[in-house]
Amino acid sequence: MSAPTATIPATCCGRSGEGCACAKEATCTCGKQPAMHCTCEKASTENAMTGARCSCNLRAQGSCTCGRADQENTVKGATCVCGKRPSGKL
């Protein structure tokens, strides 16, 4: 997989002391390419950065593919205005 963005997102879970572990694990929907580097027929939507994002900021909220997908794709408790992120998260 290619390297994720150079900056660590403010919403990073911090489970690694060496950059954003989730961003390194995130893939496109089919799992063949790193997130934001999709080359299949879904590339136009997979590589778009719009709307609420998961914590690594490389996937749409609710579509996380990293090792935290079980937590990222399920919003519990208080949420942000759009309802897709826990309150207090960007």
C-alpha cells in the first residue's frame, strides 16, 4: 500500500506512535487498493473527499475498512449535527 497523508488527522485514534495506523490500513471498498487510490469502476466516488469521514479521514463515515471498522462504523451515544460522528469529533 502507498503511504497515507503526511499529516496525522486531528481525529486520529492514536493507537500507534508512528503516524495514523488506521490510514495505513484503510483500503478502497474492494480492498485491492489503499483508500483514496481506488482504480476500479467506483474510483470517482471512492476517491472523493466529501461529507463526514472516519477517524483517519480517508473513508466515508460508516464505511471504514481499517482494524477499527467495528467501532468506526457504529455510532453510539451523542452524535454530531449530521448524526454520523460521535459528538466532540471533527
